[in-house]
Amino acid sequence: MIETSNPDIFAPYERLVEIKILGRVFEVPENNTLLRCFQYLSMDSISQADLCWNGECLSCQVWIKNGDKEKGVISCRTKVDEGMEIVRLSDEIDLEEINI
Ligand code: FES
């Protein structure tokens, strides 16, 4: 298992997978929700955001590439998949630590 500074908040994972966010490639822990992956990339801004983490506020919505269309998903309820392409983020998803 890969060491992280806050290992307790992540679902168990063996490796990192690549995803694209607004055209840039990042590695995030497999077997976790997209929102946890965003937190992995930008711990402070996501931890401090006004988010419910349980599917109610809908503020964590992001849009993923789905063929040649975009599909809106709730990032706290959507598991990451290798190769996922996130093309749009709601205003609440501020990935400050990676300058997104
Ligand atoms: S964080 Fe509220 S619905 Fe995902």
C-alpha cells in the first residue's frame, strides 16, 4: 500500500490510476470516489469546501467525457476509473493545490 499523509480517509488501494482533469493528467488512488481523489490532489481546499459528502448537496458535481458527450456525475458517489476524463467542475470543486 502506498503511504499518504492522511491514509485513514481513503478507501484501501494498491495503486494509483491516471485520470485527466481539464486536459491535465494526474494520478489518484484507485477504489476511491472522485471526490476523495480530488481531496488526494488538493487536501486543504477540498477538506474545507462546503460539501456534504453524502449525495445531498449536489455541489460536488463534475462532468466526465462520455463518448463525444459530457455526462454529469456526483463525485462523492462516483468511483474513479482508470482513464476517466473530467471536462468540467462545479464551482465548489476548487483544486487549488494543483492550480485548477
Ligand atoms: S458532496 Fe454533497 S452531493 Fe457530493
